[in-house]
Amino acid sequence: MPRFSANLGFLFSDRPEIERAAAAASCGFKAVEMHWPYHVPALHMREVLEAHNLTMLGLNMPVGNASGDFGLSAIPGREGEFQHALDQALSYGSTIRASAIHCLAGIVSTNDHAAAERTFIANLQMAADRAGGAGMAVLIEPMNHRDRPGYFLHHVEQAAAIIGQAGRSNIKLMFDCYHVQITQGDLITRLRTHLDLIGHVQIAGVPSRMEPDEGEVNYREIFRALDGMGYQGWIGAEYRPRGRTEDGLAWLSELSEKP
């Protein structure tokens, strides 16, 4: 049976971020994940999470220039900024007892891919060593170029190769079915092939990125396949609700039902 987490960057966005955890708990979620909660004091966020007995999964590292970078991990020459962002993510994540941080690769020119890969691997090794000391994993996520043009990490196999080269057991793949379906498809085969590297799975309807009960992906089959593979992790609901989040949660029971 799948275990679902609520991504508080997208879900319950009609209220302040500090109130979204309570809303998720009231809808039956037992775990949450976040994008960039840094404007909320970390101790306050931890108190709210503990008050509602929520497992805290991952949060994103700061992204640099939000209008153009979308991450710093693979951008040569900006290692100092990456280290500062890593400090911030590890401090905040440790306080709220997160289990992982997401190192966003960033937007890279096609002429810089070799240097970007070397930078990405070195930064991931440093991040993994420091996160491991805090009991956390490091996640990397391939993103499609339709939504995020120029994003360095855009294929599952590319991510798997980078994880192999980095050589750290706590670097894991965040397998976002929405992004992978748009870029590559063949979701169940890729999930099975890379299961040992997967640290988290996310879902959304394709192509709308709304509730997973619409679009071209049969998530009931995805969930059945993950159960059959023995996947023990969480599945993150990272979609943009069609309206009020609570009004669109029927998929939680409908897609988890066995035929």
C-alpha cells in the first residue's frame, strides 16, 4: 500500500506555509516535504510538525538567483555560493529533522556540460559527506526541459551515472514521474531498473501537473508496480491543485484501491 506525503510547496497554498502542515495532517497525510520554507523560523516549523506528528522528508536547497539559476550544484565558478546554500539547508533541515535535502543542479549552457558535470559531482560529494554526518540523504532530480529549459540534470540514466561517479551511498535519485514521463516515459521499467538508487518518488498528472487522477499516466498501475518491487519509501504528491486542495483528494483512495 503506498504511503503518500504532501508537498507543501504546492498543496494547501491558499494559506501561509506555517499553516499547511496542520492542513495536511487534517487530511490524513503522515509526512510532508517542502520547497523553500526558510522564511519561517526553523524552530517554529519543527514545533508545528511535532504537534501534528508529521514525518519531515525533504526540502530544497536555496537556488541562487531564483529568476535564472534554479540551483547552484552544477554551475562552475560558484562553489562558494553553493557552500553557503548548503550551510543554510543543512542547518534548517537538521532543526526540523528532515531526512533529505534536494541539491538542485541549475541551468547550464550546452557548452559547459563537461565542466558542469565535474562541478556537480564534487559538490554532491561534499554535500553527501556533510549531510551524512547529520543523518540526512542528498537527493538529485531530473527535470524536463519543457518546464525548466536548460536544466542540467534531465535524464534518469544521467542521474544514475552521476550518483555512481560520486560514490556516496547517501546520494539518491528523486524520481518525479511527471518529469520523467515528459522527457522519457517508460516509467515502470525505469523505476524497476533504478529502484536501488531511488530515495523518493513524486507524482502529478501529465501534462497538466494537476491531480494525478487525470492525464496520460496510469498511477494505479505505477503504485501496484512499486508495491510489487518492494518499494518502502514515500510517494510525494507534488502537483498544482485544480482548486482547493481538500476538494481534489479523492485520488488518495481511488488510485490506491486494488481492482
